[in-house]
Amino acid sequence: ALLQEVASSDSGATGGSTLTQQLIKQQILTSEVTFKRKANEILYALRLEKHFTKDQILEAYLNVSPFGRNHNGLNIAGIEEAAQGVFGVSAKDLSLPQAAYLVGMPQNPIVYTPYTNIATMKEDVSAGVERMKTVLFSMYRENKITKEQYEEALAYDITKDFLPPKELTSNRQSYLYQAVHREAVKVLMTKAAEKNKLTYNDVKNDSELYSKYYDEAERELSSSGYRVTSTVDQKVYDAMQKAIAEGGDLIGPTYNTQYVDQSTGETKTQKEPAQNGAVLIENKTGRILGFVAGRDFEANQVDHAFSTHRSPGSTIKPILVYAPAIENNLIYPASVVPDTKISIAQGNGTYWQPTNYGNSITNQFLTVRYALFKSLNNPVIKIYQAMLQKGINAGEYLKKMGITEGIGEDEYQNIALSIGGTRTGPSVREQTSAFSTLANGGEHHESYLIEKIEDSRGNVIYQHEDKSERVFSDATAFLTTNMLQDIASSTIFYNIKGNMGFSSDLAGKTGTSENEIDNWFVAYTPTVTLGSWIGYDNFYNARYAITGGDGYGEPTMRSQRQWTNLMRAAYEANPELIGKETSFTQPDSVYRDSVVSTTGTKAGSFKAENGGTYSIGGSMTTDWFKKDFPPMDPRYDFMVGATPEELSRFWNKSSSSSDKKKEEKKKEEKKPDTTQSPTTQAPSSQAPTTQAPATQAPATTQAH
């Protein structure tokens, strides 16, 4: 190993330890890969050899060395624990092949153990079996066993002796314990990785390395007498659990799924209640104040707040499309976008032709504010197309906002992502954390659940440090929030603010995935952000969904009602923490201005590249604008995402409407003057008569 290091060989890392050195490393030193640690290890080992016999060292080693996991998925150390946990017998009663299997494990316990950390059997246990065969051959070669014993043990099927996996819930008796334990292990893994100049992502992306670091961190946490302090407010958490216990049955019906138990062949029934996952985050710090991970931990340990990933539906629109587009001065709330047909050829020869909720398209030119309020799909797709054409990488914004696992890098080039089309999707924690960026004026604070970890002497071995990053300008955050306030104030589906139990500014977004499998509402006040998901686990490939036909009411109503129940419960538990009568602050970087309703531009005339002269005028609307991106001057291509044909249609319609106005005016002028003023006053700029889209909406369009 030394020669290879000096020669800078690229043939791979090399090293080695005697059994005594391994004992020293496990009991006195760390696993840090440095020459200093190795030198200390050798010196300690030499000293140990002088004071203890080989048998004493071997006995100590067997009593403390790690042996992978037991059938409960827990890390184990010591040969007796290994014998009981893998084969269900005492070490003194092990058979030859069982003993050979176990003593082979310390070389690489994570690889050779037959169990996973979630108390399931590995799909492939061949590595441990092959290691057992190596041990048996060594014993035969050293004349510790006869040839007959060797061949008999070699032919023995050791896998039939493995205890069946069985998860212990007594140690992990609640969603809260489970979440805090998981996050604490991640903290310790990250610290250990950093000592070896690795990141957590480096470890996570290598399954073998991840298993090694995970088991070491879990062993450290369970055996070191650590005291872990979480960010959770106990009163808020308890109140949220009570809210889901009292209102869970109103989310949706409970179904029964028939399935065949693969181990027995018996047909069994799995109960499928409607589930809820929710996370409450403090905006200014990223602290997770409370959460709902599920309905009943004893019946279902799936964590719907932190671990499961779901299609975000339309909740992705503000953070992936609207806010980044505003940040890059592509749109503002009064900008006009087309809600028209989209037809994109696919690789299989078919065409992707998305529509709005209810399979409708308005075929109108609408404001950004209205398109977001109605959660229309086609306008946001057109904006996202324009972003991609301009090279705007929306994925970078989502990563900065905490969505790092749920969406693959290649998916950001997929236009369907703009309306929630993703392979996996974010967790509730990720989505909530992302929205807290808008609530916090465009600055994201990384969400966290572990405040600190102390050892048995009270020494702080880990203290959370705030990780914040500016994602959007305060102007972008304000404009996006202002539009989302329209949604939160709407009573179309449910009177959120009227039932929340306290008065505060509120902004939020609904979301429904394809076939209504996932239903979301993520909303925030100036102090906290609460994200809530409702739906079904759909075990055994079932396809249950929160639908209007299940007799429990409109899905969006149920989603908003459940969110309101949780927010009200949190506020009543700790009003000072949640905040009352809080308001979003208007930054100096925004102001109000007026634009022509039909174009979102200033009024006036211009000459287009086609040689024509056009005039824009008519009814005006007032909205918010960034000071560094005021209303556009009149221009032919004013519409974001519009095709040349759509622009031509708009201007032809405008010209036709303007000509009609002129004819009506001429006829009016020829009539006898029977009144003091004409009944129709033509605008001086001869503007088209198309009304402001914000006042027009097809009755079939619904938010989702």
C-alpha cells in the first residue's frame, strides 16, 4: 500500500489491517482515511499485543466487531448478537456453515449481511454465501475441518437458516421518532463523510458506500448516549395530529385491496384509507415546526411528509415557471398569453395535445394573473416553452429552493414538467420548503428538523447552521405572492381565510395530478408555510384517487379544507409562533402602473416589421410591476409564447374591430343630433374593442 501510494498508482486503493489493528480502530480511533490515523493505529496495536494474548484479543474482537444487521433491520455487534439475530441460536450452538457465514462478515458486514436496514431480505445474498465458502476453504486448508466436513458444509443451503425479516415497531413507535431518527442519522453520515472529504451526495449515490456510512451512523446514534433536539414545537405537532385524527375520515373513503401473500399463497386484504402528508415551516429560519406523516403509524409506517415523492400537479407552476419567468423579465402579472391549442409531435409518432382542467381550451388571450388564478395549463406551457428557447434553466431555481431529489436533471427539458408531469416528484417537505422562498421575499432557508446533537457529557457535537440563498429578487417574490393571494382569497371551493381562525395575509396554490391521484394545497403567511398533500398509497398497484365521484365532495375543496384544519390547529396551539394579523411587505422595487387590458402594454401607435401601423388603446387595467421591468411599449409581438399565426389572428381581429368602430362612428355622425353627445365614443387611438381578459372566463374552466 505504501509503495502504491508513493508510485501514485491508479490501480485502486490498497490497505490492510491485522485483527488487532481493527480492534483498535473500532474501540479507540475512527475510520478516518489518513496516514496519521494509520500510524496511531499501528502504534496502539503494537502496545496491545504486549499486554494481551492472542485469544484475549480475538475474544474482544468477536464481542465488539460489527456483524451487519439482524432480521429486524437493526445494526448489530458481537458474535452472540449476530448468532441470535441472523440464525436465532446462541453462538455456542452454531453449525459449521452458520459459524463460517458469521465469521466471514466482519470483513465487509454491510455487503455480507442478508438483511436491509428496513427489515427486508436482500434480493441478492450471494456475496455473503460466497464469503462463507471462502472461510470454509480456509478452514479446510488449515486442517481445522476434514474434507468430508468441508464438502458437507459447502453443499449446505445456508439461506434456509436465515430468520425471516421482521420489523420492530416498538423502537420506532411514532412518525415523529422515525423522522427525527432518520434525520439524525443523516446528520451523522454527513459529518463522517466530510471527515473523509466527501459530501452526503457522494455517499448517497454509491449504494455500498451509503450502506457503510448509514450503519456506522446508526450504530453511533444508538450506542453513544446522544441527546437529539429537534425543531418541532410539541404543542403544534400534537395539535396537527389531533386535526388529522378528527378530520381524516372526511378526506376520502377507505378501500380494501385484495392481494396474494407471496410467502404463503394466501389471499389477504389491505386496507387503503385516504392519507395526508403535511409540513409546517418557519419562513425566516427553515425550522420544521410540525408535520403530519400519516393517519395511523401502527397500521402504516409510510412517511407521507418526508419520504414519499408525489406528482406536484399545478403547485409546480409558480415556482418552476411564473416566478423564474418574472425574475428573467419575460412576463409580469398583466402580460398577455394565449390559451390556445398545443400539438407537439412525440417520438412514437403521436402528438401531445394538452388541455386545461375539464378538457377545455378558451382560445382566448389572457393575462398571466388570470391564467395563474384559473390554473390554466396551456398558457403556462407556452411560457415554459419561451423560457427554454431563451435558455432559462428553471431547474437551477428549484434546486436552490430545496427540491434536490424529486425531479431528475433531464426532466427540466420536458415541457410537460411545467404542469406537473414528472417521473417522481418532490416530497411534501421539498415542495413546502420551495414555497417558503416566496414567503421569505425570495430568499430560501434550507429546511431542517435537527437543531442540535449532544453527547452524554452535554458536549454539542452538532449544531444546525442556517443555510440561506437568494433565489429571486424581492420584487419577483412580491409579484408572484400577490397573484397567489388571489387564489388563497377565493371562495370558489372553500372559504380558507374565513375558516382559518385568525386574520393574516395568505398566498397559495392548489395542485392536482393526472387522474386526480395527488391533491395539494401549499400556502403561506408572512411567518409560516404549510404544504399539504392528500391521496392514497395505492399498495399492490391499486389506482384509488380523490375524485368528485366518491361521494366526499369536490377534491380541491377537501384539499383546502384539510389544509385549513391543520393551520387552524397549529395557530390555536401556539398563536405567537404562527403569527396573527401579519401582512406581506411591499418592497421598494415594485410599483403600480396601468396598461391596456388586451395587450398588457402601454397605449400608443407603432410601426411593425411588416410595414403596417398599429394602434393600441382602450380599457386599462392597473397592476404591479418591477421598477426594473416596467410595462412594455406597444409592439407587434407583445404576447409571450404566441405563434406568428396567433399574433396575426389577434391583430386581424383588432383591425376588423377597429374598422367596425369607424363605420359605426360614420353612421352616427350622419344621424340627426338628438342628444348632447354620441352614445359611442371611439377611442382616440382607435383601439380594438376586445375586453380585458381578467373579466372574462369560460364557465367550464376550473382551478386545479
